[in-house]
Amino acid sequence: MTAKPSTELATWRNEHLPGTVFLRADYRRQHFDRHFHEEYAIGVIDSGCQAFEYDKGRRLDMPSGSVALIAPGVVHSGWPGSENGWRYRMMYPGAALVRAALDDLFGDLQAAHFHRPVVIDASLYQRLGRLHDAAADPHADALELEALYLSVIHDAFARHAGTRPQPAAARHAPAIARVRELLAGESARSITIAELSQVSGMGKFQVIRQFQAIYGLPPHAYLRQLRVQRARQAILAGLTLVDAALLAGFADQAHMTRAFHRTLGYTPGMLAHSQRPRAISFKK
């Protein structure tokens, strides 16, 4: 009898929900580096348990039946929380897409972040499952799909949203914001700590420490996340994997692939072929 692969993955998009990537995964030994998303990460844990760490070391478990609600910019990591890992279905709608939905649903809603990254909400769990299945159906009715999406966004934010607290190191925020702007604007090239020190007016050690205090990652790890997100956008726009890697600032395609898998849990090749549902599995 052939052993079951340690990881099973499938990614896809649906033309009626532009800017959204769907993922189905059965992870046995996957460990995610500390990372963040530029888009929202919303999904359901179907079996097993994912251990989840966020907010400078706070740990939560995501057991079967729970709902994941992760806003853009929330730094987190994950690993198996049970012997057999976990199986989940996730969607990653772009922040602009969610913001437009929130404006339509709530008007002037300002609370665009969630109270907790994992909740128990049976009705939202069921609705997310239906949305996920409908998005995988190439013959799904567009009106029904969009209505289901809006109902998910409404329930998630009406029940579980809250304002995001200001960082403790607020007095350093303007200087560290200049560092972040440098990283974002120059993410495709090599950047030195000396440059970060100069633009912030801080010592080398202090700029690293204050950047991590405010943004949850040291500058080098934050830069890697920016490169992953830039490569992801380039692939979704149709660039080849090699061109996307070079554009984003990776040394080569292999370097980009390792960063993708450690950060997002899937490979650039899977993303490039995500127009239609297709199961992809591999052994570690």
C-alpha cells in the first residue's frame, strides 16, 4: 500500500472573485516561518489542529471546526498542533477587495481588523465551506457566488472585527516608517543595515530592535515578505517564474520557491497554474 503523501495541496482562482486565491491543504509536517500577508487570510480548519503564534509570542490552537481570521500585516507563524497535522480550506482576498465590500456593507466602518485570529463560529464555518466549494466549481452562478462572498465578509466583520491597537513604540514610529518606506521602495535590491540606520537616525542595533517592536519582524525578514508579495503579484499578472523572481529581488527561482513555501505553504508554480482547480501533492 502506498503511503499517503505528507502534504496535499490545491490552489485556484475564480473569475467572479478577482483578486482572491483559494487554497486547500492537508499539512502533516508543514512549519511556516513568521510572516504576514498583504491580503486577508480567511478559512476553516476541517480536521486536526494547527498551532498558531502571533502578537510577539501569543499562541493559539486552531482545532477542527474553527475559523481563521487574519488581517493584512498580522505577523504570525504556524506548525502542526496534532500528530496528524491539519487540513484546512483558506481564501486570500485582496485588501482592496475586502475594503470595497466593507464600504458597501457598512458604509463608514473603521474596524477592519479582527479581535482574534481564530474563532469558533459554526454558521460562519459552514458558510465559508459553501463559498470555498462554490468557488471551485467552474459552472457556479456568478450572482450566487458573489452574494455568498458578501455574506461571509459581513458575518466575519460584524461579529469578530475590532480596531487594531497602536504599537507600544509609538514615539519611534515616524523614524521606523521611513525605514519601512525604504524597504518597500527598494525591495528588489540589496539593502544594508547602515542605510537603515542613516534613514532612521538610529544606531544599527536600535533600528533593528525598534523595527521589530513596531512591525513584528526584523528588517531582513520583513524585506523577504515584501519580495514574496511582489513576486506573487507578478505571477498573478502573468509573468514567468524566472521574471517574477528577478523582479522581486530573489537571487533565482529556487530561492523564490523556498521563500514561498516557507511563507505561504505553496509554490510559485502552483500559483501560476491556479486558474482551475488542480490537486498537487508531493513528499517531503
